[in-house]
Amino acid sequence: MTSDNIPSDDLAALERCRAAYRQLREALAEVIIGQSEVIEQVLLAVLARGHALLEGAPGLAKTLLLRSLAEAARLSFRRIHCTHDLLSSDVIGSEVIQEDLETGRRRYQLSPGPLFANIVLAEQINRTPPKIQAVMLEGMQERQVAIGSQVHTLPELFFVLATQNPFEEDGTYPLPQAQLDRFLLSIKASYPSSAEEWEMAHRVTTGKIGRITPLLSGEDLLRMQELVLRAPVSDRVLGYAWALVRATRPNSSESPEFVDKWMAWGAGPRGVLALVSCAKARAIFHGRYQASVRDVQWIVKPALRHRIAGNYAAQANNLGSDQLIDMLLEAVAADRQYEKPLP
């Protein structure tokens, strides 16, 4: 699609979005060293109106990333440190009795919990019991919470980043597959390179860490989200994302031989939605109105790694989700025009 075919309003919005993304990346680079893919994937999840699960070792700037993003966009930020004794009221808040000083009447008033912030960091979500996990996931999915007999709406701009520590499994409550599927992306943060770690130590110990200045507003992010929804997607890109997800399901007509051999289950329909919406968001970040097959390929691991699972044979051969996705990319043709199936 050429610029002549793009509506003028969307063309201007596209340029604003690209400029805002560039400014955000430059601002975050002042306080966060490295983790460029993690930063982009988190921003993609925000733009695609989803939530993300981040897995990585402690000390990889997860809290700093979200707090800096909130400061750059003038948004509220709250952190929930998930523990085994966490209560629902610690997450969503409660209704307290307030007395009107003029009339003397008493009434219930909401005392909102941290889940009512624009950006929420749920740290080590697998350390809190399933009941609290369900409360958080209900808010993430429905964008509302029930307190007593009242239903309260969460902010329109609402993003949750939940983290898991991949090293310590004692005393944890692993998220079931159905709950993992509700996260748009599953992001992995790796250790910094040697040069990045050197620079990190130099900046922190000499007090040369930069400061975040506000660059845009929540309204700007909402307009960017609307642009992602409006942006068209070609049948080729949609067909490729559809074929990738269909191929993950064992013992189906579309699955390659290795899927039947190594996979316990494949991705559901949310997998296609995640691939397409994030591919569109990435294209817009880079100044393109339409997503490409390469955008789908770039986001395929964060979008699918938590939606598929290897069987016991795969685990015995050290084949994790990322290795299975690499095999999937080789098996599903990227240059083929997939046709819409008949009803």
C-alpha cells in the first residue's frame, strides 16, 4: 500500500506514532541499558491493548522499565509484589464506610487497590495463590472488577506486566495453560552482554543514569491504539499467521509430522489474534501502515511460546517451545498465498 492509498488522517497519525516510538526508545535508553527487544515487545503489547508475561532473572530492570514508561507517558504506575498471603483487597481494593460531615450519613466508598493504575507490575505472579491470580486475570480480561455488589471499571488505558522467576519453583503456583493464554505475549529477558553490563556498572556507580522527561500523554497512546485497530491487514499476512497457528495443533490435517511427534497441544484462536495485532503494531512503530510476513515472524515466539507445549518425548530431547517454533517456521511456507477456507 502506497502513501497515496492511506487516508490523510491515518498518514499523519502514522508519522506521529513513529516519531513517538523513536522518542520513547531514545528516552528509555537513557535509563535502561540493552534489552532492546524486551522494550519493543512490551511497547507492542501496550499498543495492541494486551498484557504481557515477562520471564527473566532478578535485576534485569523490569520495574525500572515500567516506571520509566509511565513517567514518559504521564501515567499512573503501581507495583504488586505477589506473595502467598496476598489478599484480594490488596489487589483490587475495598469499600470502606465514610461519614458525610455535613449530613452525618454514612455510605460505602471505594478505596481502590493498585490494579486501578494505568500500568501495573505484578511481580512473581506465580507466587500468589490461584484465587488471587484469578482476580488479576479477571481484571485484565474484563477490564473491570467486582467489589462486594458493585462492579468497578478499570482505566481505559490499562496494561499489566506480570513477571515470573524461572529459577525458583519451590512454593509457587504455576499458571494453568488457560490463564497463560490470556497474556498477549510471553517475553523472555536475557542477561546483558558483557559491554552492556560494563556500561551499566559504570553509569550506576558514577551517578550517570539519565532521567525520564514526559514525552506524550495517555490520550496519545489511546490514539495510537486506535490506529493499530484501524490499520488493514492483507490476506497474505493474515493467512500466514493463520497457517502458523493451525500447524501447531497435533493430529490435525494442517500439522507437520514433527508436531504430531513432539507437541502435546497447540495454540488456540488467541494465537492468530496475537500474531496479527502485534504485527500491525510493529509495522506502525516502524512507519508502515500494513504489516508484513517478517513482522509476524519477528513476534511469533513471544506470541506463541506460552500457547504451545511439548510432550514428554520433546522434554526428554530438550526441545522447548522456542525450538519447536523454529521448526514450525521452517515447515510453514512464508511465500505462499493462503486462501480463506470455505464455511
